[in-house]
Amino acid sequence: QVQLAESGGGLVQPGGSLRLSCAASGFTFSSYIMSWYRQAPGKERELVASISNTGSSTNYVDSVKGRFTLSRDNAKNTVYLQMNNLKSQDTAMYYCNTRDLWSGIDYWGEGTRVIVSS
């Protein structure tokens, strides 16, 4: 079955960096768009970034453009979110996601928590 396992979250000071990883299994990773979402306390889950199946195309929410970089390694079935110049507003639970375009089913990992605080 589809499994997504996030890692790399933690506590970081404003201006710092973290790299999140999402290890995928149970599906043909190289055929799927991968995304990162986040959900801050009391807020709705929002799409942070997406990457095409080949990695040639990425999209970011405006608030992270120029600070976050999404990449993937199809040989390792892993997607990475490099987060630089972190701000307190980036504090959230970060979730890895993929969608089966045939069934419309969304798959989620359990999330990794990012806290940006001094």
C-alpha cells in the first residue's frame, strides 16, 4: 500500500534552515506528482509546493517563494523540501502528499513538525 514517511522537522531559530524528506513506497513514485502541505495551529491545511513526476517543474505558494526549494530523487523514491530563511509564520505540521489521478484518492504521511522560534 502507499506509504509516505516524513522526517527532518524540528526546532529552529528564525533565519535558520531545515530540510524535510519524504520517503515513498507502495506505488510507482516516478509517475506521480508530489506535494508538501502544512497546517499551522488553528488554520487550514495549505499547499506549500508541488513537483512534477520528473522534477522538471515546481510550484510554490507565494509566501515561500525564494526561500523553499522542492526536489526529488526518483532513484531513491524520496522528495525533499529545503527550507531556508525560516520565519515564525512557517511554524506548522508539514505533510507529504500524492494523489492518484485515476481514483482521486489523496495519500498523506503522518507529518513532521516544524517550529521556528527564538
